[in-house]
Amino acid sequence: MSIDERALTFDCGGDRLVGILALPAQAPPHARGVLVVVGGPQYRAGSHRQFTLLARDLAADGVPAMRFDYRGMGDSEGDMRDFEAVADDLRAAVDAFVAAVPGLRDVVLWGLCDGASAIAMHAATDARVAGVVLLNPWVRSEEGIARATLKHYYRARLVDPAFWRKLLGGRFDVAGSVKSMLGLARAARERPVAPTTAPFPLRMRAGLRAFGGPVLVITSGADLTAREFCDLAGADKEWKRLLAAPRVTRRELDKADHTFSRRAWRDQVSRWTREWLRSW
């Protein structure tokens, strides 16, 4: 199916935001679309053009898609803000999406890294959000990343032949690595100081519980951000119960990195997304 791409601008708090729509070129009005939410300090194309390619795949499959720049990012106006302060941007983007596509009644939010974290905190606050797709959700804490690094990075190195060749060849900084590992071990044992507001991973969990709609979680097997999320979800009984619910679908790409940098990985993520959308 051919697609139609067009730019649009919309207002958020007096600032002009920029988005790109990808629409099926010849199709009747659509009931549901996908809004791509960026993660990290990047703009609407995504790493390796992942968001651009995903939106086009969705449109070619008959699903309207929109990607956009937060305030202060890409071509959008305003001051830069982090993922915990983009609720107004998300609501404004949903408003613009619904207004631009005839017949669009509800929206699926799709996001990578802290874009996924923002979605988890926001989805329940907008009745037009019907489902969410979360890729490698960001739940970073000093304690969590230290544990993930010790568990997944250092353990993997011990069975890596390249590591032993480097060690035996005298090309490995043993003292530096031991110092780094001991520092991680101390960080992993430390208990964080109680914050004045709930840490954002708790707000993510509460938000997803309150949301109640279908959820697709996709994680990378070779990404410490994903490992930290999976470790947290496996150790916390409330996260475990939440992700075991029938409305939650989980997928993992064993060797993929954080941004799904290879074409095969990006294509698989797109297929899983489209199959999940068709399933409900």
C-alpha cells in the first residue's frame, strides 16, 4: 500500500511543535492510530531513522502514524525538558493527531527508553489512549544500573574468549577494572535516600496499573537499560504481577542493542507492533 506523508504544526503552551503524519494514501477513515514518542535527547526521526521507518511501515499496513518533536527538541519551539515533564506535549500531540486524521477515535502510544517511561506515567490520564508499546523502558537508578552491570556485563565477559585473550596478552587494565567493579558493588548495596516525591519507576508502575489497556513490552537482550528494567520487574512482586496480566504481551530480541540498530532488529520490532495491533 502506498502512503502519504505530511508535516503539521500544533500549539503546546504557546510554543509551536512540529510533527510528521504517515497516512495510508487510499483508505477509509481510521479508528485507531499510533503516536510515536521519542526517547532521550533526539528528534522525531529516531536513532538509525527507526521512528521514520516504523511510521511508514504502519501506514503501509493501513495504520495512521504520527511522530513529533517535544518542546525544545528538533524543530519544535520552547525550552528543553526531561521525560518527567512532557505530559502537556503528549496531550497536545494526541489533540493534533486526532484533529488531523478523520475518524480517528483513539491512539496507541509507542515509545523507546525514557519515551516509554513517559508513556507509562501518562497513558492513564488520557481516555483517548487505547494501548501502549514500551521498548526498553528507562527505570535508571545508581543502585539498579550497578546491579545490572555486575550481573550482566561482568558475567558475560568471564565467558568471552576475547576477554581472556586480552587478559593473557597483557592488554587488559586489571587494576582499573577491579576498582570499577568494587565501586559498582558498593553502589549496588547502597540504599537511596528517600525522595520527597515517589521515584519515577513507582509512578510508571502506578500509571500502567491505572491505565488498564493492552500493553506490548519489547526488550533487547544485549542492552543494560533493558536488563535493569527486567531485573526490577522480576524482583518486585507488584511489577511482576502487573506484567503477568493477560493484557500484557512481552517480546525480547536476544542479541539486539538499545536502539535496535540493525535492520533485522528494526524490522522485527515493526512486525511485532503490527501483529499486536491486529490482535486486538
